[in-house]
Amino acid sequence: MSGVRKGTVYLVGAGPGDPDLITVRGLELLAGADAVLHDELVAPSLLGRVQSGALVEYVGKRGSEPRAKQLKQVQIDARLIELARSGLAVVRLKGGDPFLFGRGSEEAEALAASSIPFEIVPGVCSPIAAAAYAGISLTHRDLASSVVFLSGTTQRGEPFDLRELAGHRGTVCILMGLKRLPALCLGLRDVAGRLGSTPVAVIEKGTRPDQRVVVGTLEDIAQRARDARLETPALVVVGDVVGLRQHLRWFDSLPLAGKRVLVTRAEQQTSELLSLLRRRAAEAVEFALIALADAPDPEVVRSAARSLASYDLLAFTSDNGVERFMSVLRELGKDARAFGPCRVAAIGEGTTRALARHGIRPDVLATTSRGEGLAACILEDLASRRGGASGARVLLPRALVAREVMPDALRAAGVQVDVVPVYRTQPASAERREELIGALRRREIDMVMLTSASMVDSLCDLLGDEASQLLADVTIGSIGPVTTEAAQRRGLSVAVTAPKSTVEALVTALEEHPLQA
């Protein structure tokens, strides 16, 4: 990939936790890296950007023993040098920014001493991002004209010398200070001269959907944080700017903030949905009920792709159908020009967007999300262009198992319909059944998003006879009428049906539903 050099180490800031906050350069390097060494706090979804076949190693350092951490750091330095000398493009993916309490400078020194080329890619640093997501501006013309970043623990495990802050009246951001919070608060009062009434905020897991914020003063914040059972990673913000939160908080005020949403889409389909939920501060609980597998007979698909021009119309009913069929075209060395005079029909916005990614605009677009609606539109188009549907040839690439309403309606009008399965669905392992049932019983799921009728059946089959009971106290959202009907047949109570059959419409409908409050 352009801009990625072999034998070079890239010290990349991954940002504070929200994977959308990584830089464009960081994403480019991840996609082109031969090896990635990452910390614990890096968002797991970022590792999904790494190219297939690349080496991915976890090299995080946890614990309270400084000597053990230093030994691990020496090993990391050596590993970076080893991989670079073997001719690989290496990304060292670090939480936040590499140079802000990230030991990136120490790693860069080790690389320089070994004559290994390196590049520093700054990241959005965690104190600035976490404070912003908590609605706290670290500087303000009326409240603070300076900000100090400090680590609650020094290299040898000793506390920071707070005498350095004597006379400082700006904002103080303390990283890695939660375990020493009582001593830090006492020192800020007795050593640095801050008033006990000085506002303090502790931000746990900043920028992530499970972010929590506890506000108090230097006198009581340690007890408040203890009562809330806050855990690391946590940022401590000290200063009058903390008072801005009551007016500027936005992330944890979003309608779905903190809601735990069960995402049941296939693993290959979750990225867009997860991004939509993150933007609304919801926590996605990923549980793929089905997996997408290759077509049962690939040669049948290839044969249909080769003879595209012999069809009057090609009908797509899902984005999966589009992507799978277009991938076969690419394998054959073809592109959209292979369609020739064949017209294209589609149902739903998701399918239309998938076609657009390949430079194709549908000639026929159903206004409803049902197969019956697409069949009616196709028959109308054939009648207007051919004078009738009889004898027309329609190709339908779709899942191996699907509703037969549309092909049956077309055949009844005299259309020759070739149904070509381009993918099939497989149930997820039943070994995870108890895990999901346990989460539902402990009320760790607030909402469930049902994105297809097959998902409804997979979920109910997995939960068994207890399905309706286990989901009784959960807000269930459906992507459309067909999915809602399938859920009702299985005894589920659907609270929200999306007005349009897209994941965006479903997320918005859940956001606006009164039961989410």
C-alpha cells in the first residue's frame, strides 16, 4: 500500500477508545502493515482493519510491579527491532497518543539506537478526548488558561511530587491515578494549596459506550468514586472547568447512552451497525447468530455471471446478494459492463447502497421492503418495456434459503426465473447458548435488534422454549414488517418496527421510542 515502507516501524496512536477517533494515517498504516503489536486498551474493532495474513500480537502491560513492566518493555523494544530487520512493515499500535505517557519516546529511542527507520503518528490523547466526551472543556477563558497533565504513578512506582503544582490554578488532568485518588486529593489540598471545594470529575472508560462520570470535590470525590466502584482506565480532572459539565454534557445524555443492545447480525455485517450505535453512546453486545458461508454450488453462480447479457433483468433482494454476486464477477475478470442490456432491480436502501458501491444504479426500485412489492415493480417494468412479462428471463441471486413469494409471483405471470444461491447461512455454535441466556437473566441486555426473519428464527431456536420469557423485559426492535411478523409468530412482543428497512432507520426508531428512557 502506498505510504507503507518495509523494514519501518510506525508508532501509531490509536486514540482514546472510540475506534472512530483514530487518524486517517493510522488507518492507512493498519491496512498495509505486515505486523501489528498492540496495547490492551486499543479498540478491538481496529484490529479488524489489519490485512489478512498479517501478524497481530498483544503486548500490553498490566499490573502494579514497575520492574515487571520494564522487563516487558525491553522485550517489546527487541521484538520491534526483530520484525523490522526481517523486512516487515510494523505498526506499534498504542492507546491514546504514543508520546503522552505512552512510552513511545522510549521505543523510538531504542529504534534509533538500532538504526531502524520509524515514523511517529500522533493520536487523539485520552485526557483531551475523555474530557470532551464528558462535556468538560479543559481550558476556558473565564476559568482556566492552562492545563497540566500528570501521571499518578512515576517510573519507580512512587507518587507524583505535588509540590510541582504549588501555585498552579489551572486544570489538572491525572492519568493512572484512580488507585491513589485519596492521597492525590489530600496532596492537592495540603501541598498544592487547592481548596477542598475545588470541583473534580473522574471519567471511567472515556469515549467508550460504557463511559461513566462521577463528579465531586477534592473533599469527597475519593469516596464517591469508591461508592460508584469505578475501575481503570480512569481520568481525574481537577479544576473549575468541571462545572461546565452540567451544561456541556452530550455523549452520556444521548437517548441510547449506556443502553446495552444485542446485535444479532452475521459477523460480516456488523461494522455499519456498530458505528451507528457508538455514535449514540450505546453499548453493542455482539452475538452473531448466523454466519455467512459460500454458495453451495459456485459453478452455478459463475455460469449465471457469464451469461448475464441473456437475461432481461437481474433482481437483488439484499446487500449480501449484491456483494457475493459482484465478487464472482470480479473473479471472472468482469465488472458492471458485463450486465449489457440486462436491467437491474433492487429492494431496500441497503441493497441500493451496495449496488452504488459498484457504480450501479437500479432501474427498478421497490418502494416497499417486501418481495411482493419488488415482484409487482418488476412485472410493471417488463410490461412497459416488452409489452408483457411472458417469456422474460429474470436472474435472482440470493440466499440458499429465502421466501419464495417473489419468484412464485413472477412465474405465475409467465416469467422464467432462475434462482441462484450465492451464499448460505449457517447457525452459530450452540455452545454460546448458556452465555446469552445468562446475560438475559441477569438483565444485562436492554434492547434487541432483529434485522431479518431468519435472525428471529435463529434467536428463538437458540433460546428454545424460554425465548419469549427471556425476552419479555427487553425492548425488541424490528427492521421491517416481515421480520416483525416472524417475531410475533414466535411469541415475541415487538416494541418498534422501523419505518424503512434499514439499520439506520431501526436505530433511529429505537432512539425515539419512549420505552428506551
